[in-house]
Amino acid sequence: MNISYKWLKELIDFDLSAVDLAEALTRVGLTVEGIEAKGDDSVLDIDQTSNRPDCLSHLGVAREIGVIVDRPLRTRGLGVADVPYPAALAGEIVSVDDKDLCSRFTARIIRNVKVGHSPQWLVQRLEAIGERSINNIADITNYAMHDTGQPMHAFDLDKLAENRLVVRCARDGESIITLDEVERKLDPSMLAICDAEKPVAVAGIMGGLDSSISATTVNVLLEVAYFDRDSIRATSRKLNLATEASYRFERGVDIENLIVASARATELIRDLAGGEPAELIDIYTSPFNPKHIESRDISSAVARLTGLKVEKHECDRILSELGISSDETRESYASPSWRYDIAIEEDLVEEVARHTGYENIESLLPPAYGAGEFQPTEVSERLLRQRLVDLGYDEAITYSFISTETDDQYEPVPDLIEDDASEPLVTLRDSVIQGSVRMRPTVIPALLDALRTNFNQQRKNLNLFEIGRVFASLADGQLPVEKKVLGLVITGSETFEGHASVGQPRDFFDIKGALQAALDAVGTATATFSAETPKHLRAGQSAVVKIDSRPIGSVGRLRDDLAAQFKFKQPVFVAEIDLDLALSAAPEIPSYFPLPKYPGVVRDVTLLAPKTVTFENIVRSVMDKGDEILDSVDFVDSYEGNDMTPGERSLTIRLGYRSESRSLSDNEVDQVHNALLEAIKSETGAGLRQ
Amino acid sequence: MSQETQQVEAVRVSFDAEYQRFGDLVLDGSGLSAVESLLRELNELKIAHTGKRSALAESKKLIGRVPAEERATFGQTVQSIEQHIVDSIETTAERINLFIVNAKIEAERVDVTQPGRRPRQGHLHPITILRQKIEDIFVSMGYTIESDREIETDHYNFDALNIPEGHPARESQDTFYTTDGFALRSQTSTVQIRAMERHGVPIRIIAPGKVYRRDTPDMTHVPMFHQIEGLCVDKGITMAHLKGTVTEWLKRLFGDDTITRFRPSYFPFTEPSAEFDFSCFKCHGTGEYENDRCRPCKGSGWIELGGSGMVHPNVLRGVGVDPTDYSGFAFGFGLERMAALMYSIDDIRHMFENDVRFLEQFR
């Protein structure tokens, strides 16, 4: 908020320049964001924290300066009589029906005012802090608020039905046209200031248009009140109407300062608008009761929390100048009516510390403790990230909320979604990004969006990965499931660092290889891949990934119709696995095998097989048959061409033979080799290609 | 001159006649294969004139017929002719070989400034790079890394952090809620609570993670971002330890001349509370960089980074820790803001667009 340097000078005597003052205020927690010269004045833009509504006025800031320069505030006389109208007669003018929401209400009648322009000094004062002049009465109430922190409202007394006010909650169906000329429907949860018939103001928020001060106003009723903070906040939210007044009331004004604030405005109306102050009504139903804060030894409390050494008399000086009085007999302090934030000893410590200066607190490292550590999975995750980066993958981070449009199109990692959940996905009440109300059950759609973003920049050879959480609901009001997943997407051809030309087009085996490499990096037990088709993948180029026969995710080519939604005209491959599961498998400690003493023999065989026969089928048929000298079965190549019968392919494998006790003879190898080929043939139907 | 000597001299003459084209040889400008065949021809010449069936070999046999007194001279003549042939051929062979070696070097010369052959390297996200750097620093200072839920109950997101009902930070206009009434955590401080519940005290942790606020994306706001939260609770911990710790890690990240500034502030879960700034890493606190107003610190010399303070006694009591026995500090800051400052990123929305032209810039 804007605070005028000259205005402060009227409230307290101090010898700081505007720049020095800004620094001093920032030091004690009233952060000055900027200083602007306005004529012969300087205006400080102070960023207030929400716990200090008392500083939303020149008086409040002056009080802080008082502690800084160790001087009292200037005393200002009330200027007008403050003797309230007898309570017995007050009801003729004001009655407070809802005392819970309005614990103090004051009204001052001022007669025979002349509404007109404000004097130049007042116009300038308001302009300096960024306020527009309206008329003398409105300007005075505004001025008094910025002076004392107390919002107030002036009614045209003669426009109030029966010339009186009733403070009550609105009735069903009641509405009011507020000063901003908007009709607002009120409800019984809202406190209203009413005349004998109808609401004339939304309490603490905005006055009504009909009863407002106009050029023809003669008699004024000046309302200066205290309203329940939560009630004002709730009404302000409901009406979507926030004002300078509501801002202060919902944070809390000084209930003990109403008479002073009222007198300040009344005095100005008398002096500047020729009004004659008359009746003052003060309905104060639940008087302020200061909080007592137990503190046996404030000086050691300060030392215990901040390390600062501040003598008790200095602590007491700071606190008393802030209005926090010490009660020696009760070993306690009493917080003043304008400080809502002082409730416990720690709060007192902060007051002492900030006025002693945080810069005077030492800078020490805590005493040595144990060694720090990473989560075991964090170490693995780093290795995995680095492996993918080395393989050419860029790390993406996408928003956790996605559009509902992808619902049911992608299959999440296994066991994320509860089968019997009626609303399986976590949904936000609303979002700041159009339509994105779903907490993602999969990272793939957002990664595909990222591909699209890059396609639009003519980047079409891409590898992206993301590690992040996915979400699903649980029944019975339990917190949703959160799982960490690894997602991969690739498309286009292989690329080389520093080369504009590209290599081979990527296919299923590139993304499978990347996934295997990533899992290898973290020492996860070997993953297996079985030909299955989760719903977002294309049949024939998709697999479910398993560790120890437990599914952890899937990999494959994105289904054509999904690719079309993103206007991808080239194949896109995606993978997603449950990373928590992948990282939870304990890395195996390698066991050493003695290096072979005798030479091995290898035989490559090219088999002709139906495409339904997999490499794994072949390997299994060899391993099942087995032999003492069989050492290895490896993949060499797979070939499908126009010269072959449709539905068949040739598959070349390499069989390795070795004995630990002797050199093998050709004859011996031939026998075993032929037996294995027969086993392949009988188990899978794959025979030698002629 | 004896007949034998004349015969020997004829060998020289015939060699010289055949060798002449090699003696006059000009190699410059010749092709490699032409020169290689020349070398073969030279070898053939050598065999023809020095081999077992050469005229020279034949003439050596004549020595028996030479009168005894001339034998020494004859021998010398034969030797000198042999020497002449061998020397001539070797000289030329050397020339040709040198030419071939040089020609091969030229033919196989590479442009060493061309890019090396390697697959394109991928890139970590700048947020990950920064997070890992900061984690490394804290682990070396005795902190343990904690991570936890992103969807939370109001209890963990607010109540346990001493943020009462009605507090401005609690208003739904700042917090995302699920239809089931859970909150997307609006600060990583939630991990303070869960970690103290899990491990008790004393404790030293940092908790990096995603947080969510209902901000419409613009150049300086995004509805999801990353924070790092630090917590240290033990007997005898004071704000001096907070200052020392924050200053130490910033020094390790930005250099030994980094200084920090703590300003009083307000957070519901700390008391006393402070915001912390550090001297700008670019202008080293001068506010000027290359005779211009320094950009990261907007000329102030200070960069505002995060919030901190002494853990509020209500927070400690809430997790069963007696605040008269234990005290602690906590701090938190946003990684996107820090990355934006460090790397001069003018629009933090880039962080979540995953444009590889952006991602490629960070290593």
C-alpha cells in the first residue's frame, strides 16, 4: 500500500530521509518495494504481510517508526466531544440486532453540512497515495481510513427510512444497489446495515447508492464500526466484491480505536464542510479483552530461538513501544487491540528480533550430525535418467493435469486403477487451463502433446522421457493412489550430434532397447516382453513389460487413430512403466563364472519359420532340449522379403558350444547341433532355410 | 681391355640404357596407381639386372678366364657395376616409395574440424539439473532427501502447518481441490509433517517436489512448479543456524563471495519468520553488469529467493515434538524462479512446453 512520507511526519517526529526510512522499514519487515516522488512528498510502496492489518494505515506505520527511532507518537486531541448519547435513547437512532457479527457500532450525526469540493491539501494528500477525490465528505472518510486504518461510511441521514439504522442479517429476497451501481442479491448469512425498511449498506464492504452522500445532502450519519472478520470475508467472497474496507475488516481493525477514528473524521467534516457535530452513539457489546502471553524470561526466549542477546529492558522497550505491555507480577505481556498476530511467546520473540535486526543474528552451521543420504531409489533414478540422456533422450516435464478428452484412450500402468472404483480418475473441481481437470493417470498424452509442439517447429526426430507421478482414485474417501512412472516417446530417425543428416528410421526395437538400457542402468532383474496389446497401442508392434512375470507397463507403436488425433504422419512409439516397481527390485550382485579354458565353437543357422514363431519360442525349444555342451543361443538377424512366402520370415540364430573339460571335436558338435535343430523343428515348426 | 672386361662394360651400358627413364623420372603430378606400377617395373629391372640369370651374374663367372694379374681390376669393375645398378635402383625406389607414402597421406587426409561421429546426446530438464546440484550440496551437509505425496488432505496441507481455516493462504482461489475434497499440495512444507511423523526428531531433510497453485499461466506464473523445502529440528537450533545453513548452500552453489540477507516476514508455520535474499550471482551485488542495469536482480544487487523461519511450536506439537525441548528451522524456495534467474529465462512457461530447442540449451 502507498504511504506518504509527509503524512507520517504529522504522526511522529523522525530524522530519516525517505530513502533511509524505506531501508529502516524493510529491515523490520515492512518491505518497501519502491519510493516515488510526488511533488514535495515521497510515497513509499509498502508490501504488507497478511498478519499485519494494523500497518494498513499511516498510524500503524508511524508506530513501527516509533520503535525504530525510540520516540512516542505525536498526541492529537479528539477535537470534538466524545460523550456518547445515553444508551437508553440510542435505540432511536441505531439498533444492533446481530451482536455476534457486530461487536461494536458507533454512529455520529453531523448536521447542516455543505457537500462540495475538498480543499487542495486534501485532494493532494489523497492523490499522492493514489486515491481519487470525489467530494469533501467521501474524501474525509477515505482520508481518515488511511490515517487511522479504520474504514467508515457516511450516510445521508435524510434518505434513511425513519432516519435510523438497524444492523442485522439480510432477509431472503433482499437486495441492494451498491455504490458501484450493481444490484446485489443478499442472503441471511450476510450482515447488512439497514434503515427501518431495507438494506442501505453491505456491512463492512460497500454502501448503498440510494443513501449515499450527494450534492443535496444536509445531514450525515457517520458509521464507524467493527465487524466479525470471518463474516466479512465470507460475504466478500460470496458477492465477489473486495474493497479497501473489506480488506481491512477481514484482517481485523482496532476495535478500541473507533471513537478516535470517528472523532478524526467528524472534526474534519466540521472544519471542511461546515457540519455541526451532534449525537454520538456507541454500542459496544463485547469490550476488548487483551490476550495475556505468558513469558517468564523474554530475554532468554529470544536467545533460545534466535541466538540474539537482548537485555530484558531493551526487549521491554521494543514491546511497549509496539503497544505490548508487560505485566511483571503475572510474568506475562498483554497484546494490544490492534495486534491480532501476537498470541504466544514466539510472537514476542519475533517482535524483539526484527527490531533488533536480523542482520545481527549470527551465521552458524548446526553442530555436526550424521551423514546425509539419498533415498535408495533417488540414486537409481539418477542413473536411469543419465542412461536415457546418453541414449539421446531429452527430459520433459509436463503438467500433472490433463484434458478429459484422453479418458479411456490410454491404458495406465498395471494396478493403478482399482477395478471396482466407480470414479477411477482423480478430478479437479476446476482448472486454470481450459478443460484440464483430470489428474493424469498416464504421462503419455502430455508427452505426445510435446511431440506435437516440436513437430510444429519442424523437429520430427525426437526422443523424450518423463519421470513423474500418475494418479487414481480410491474408494471410501481415502487419499488417491500416486505412482511414479517413466514414460518414453520416440519418433523419426536416429540423429547424430552436430550432423544435419539422419540415420535409420526408428522402430519398435529402438524404444525397447532404450527401456532395457534404462532398466539395466538401475540393475533391475531382466525384464521380459510378451506380445500383448494395451488399448493405446497397435497390435503386432506392442508388448507388455514384465519383471519376474509381474507386468510393470507396456511398450509399442501408438495406435493409428490416436496418432491421427495429433496429426502424426510418421510412426510414434511409446512406453510407460511403473517406476516404483522397477526400482524396488533389488539389484542382483553378480556372481563370477570361471573364464573358459577350452575354445568354443559357434554355428549360425538360418531358420525359416512362420511369423507367429517368436525368437523366444526358438530359444525356449533349444534350452528345453539343452545339452551339456550348449553354451549360448543368440539372435543374429531376422529377414522378411518379397522373395518369401507371406507369413513367413527367416531368422538367423547363433548357437555356441563349449565344454569345460575338453576341446570339442566337429563330430561331437555336429551331433548335438543336429539334435537341437530337430528339437526346434518339432517344437516350433521352424526348419533350416534351404 | 680384355674381352671379359668389355663384356662386363656392356652390362653397364645395357643397364644404363634401360634405367635412363627412371633416372630422368619426374613424379610430381603423377597418379598413385601409375607410380605404383612404376615401382613394380623398377623391381623387374632390378631382378633383370641383378638376379641369378642376369648378365651381371653371367659376367661374374668370367673371372676364371681373366688373366691372374688382371683379376683384381676385373673384380673391382664387376663390383662397381653391381654397386652402380643397386644404388641407382635403390635411389629411385626410395623416391618412388616416398612419393607413394605422401600420396597416400594426401589421399587419406581428413578434415579434423568436421563433427565427431556420435549419437545425438539427450538433455536433462533444467529443473532436474538444478535440483540435483542442490540435493548434492545438502546431502554433503548431512541432509536426507525426502519425497512425498502431491495430493494431500487439508490436514497436511494446512492444519498441521498452522494455517487456520479462514487464512488467506487457504482460500480455494489459490488451491486446487479434487472433487473428493483433497488438495493438490500448495507447498512442499507438507513433507515436513510427514517426515517428522515417520522419523521423529532430530531430523535434517530436504524435500524437493511439485506444488500447485491456481495461477493462470503467464510469463512469471505457472499452475504447477517445483519447490525445495528444508527442515532441521534438534535441541538448541536457532535462527543463527538457519542463516548459516542458507548462506552455506548458496555459497556452494554460487561461489564463496555470495552473501545473504534475511528480512522479517510472515508465514503461518514459522515464528519468527524471514524471507531470504542473496547477492546477485551475475553482478555480485553491485547492481550493474557490463555498464548496464543487471538483469537478474533488476539492478538491486539482491535476488529474493524464498521463505524461512523457526518452526512454529504448533507445528512441532502437532507431530508430538515438545517445543520446549526441540527447536528447528525450515526454509523453502521455488526452483523455476531460481532456474529462470540463473539461466536468464524470460518466460517460465517454457519450462513445461518441452520444446527441444529449449531443452537442448541445458547440460
